[in-house]
Amino acid sequence: MAVISSQTDSVMVLEVQTGLTPAGAPILSSRSINVKAAATDQDILDVATAMQALSEYPLISVEREDHFDLVDDAV
């Protein structure tokens, strides 16, 4: 049984440090932003870097989440 997958969308997840706890541990916050599925990894990193320049918080990480629909090709 074969499966057909088709990408539906992508999400860029930015994690920033918004402060420190009283114990000195970082407080992290994340934001998810929909991006075109056709965007390259470099495009996403470039946008994240540009957005970080506008933010008062340091950028900790950038992630890409790709979402797919999976369908049995027998259907």
C-alpha cells in the first residue's frame, strides 16, 4: 500500500529569551508564523534574522515545521 504525501504548509518557529528567573535561568518564549511551503530554509533563516534585528529580545533558535497530508493511494 503506497502513501501519497502533499505538503500543506510550513511554520517558522522563533524562540527568544524574554528575561531571567530569580534563579538566573532563561525565560523563553516562542512565536509561530505561517510561511509559504515553497520557502527555502535559507529564506526562513533570513526572515528570522531580519525580524530579530527589530526585536529587543535575543533570538535563541529558529525551527521549521512542515505539515503534510497523507493519503492512501488506493483511495
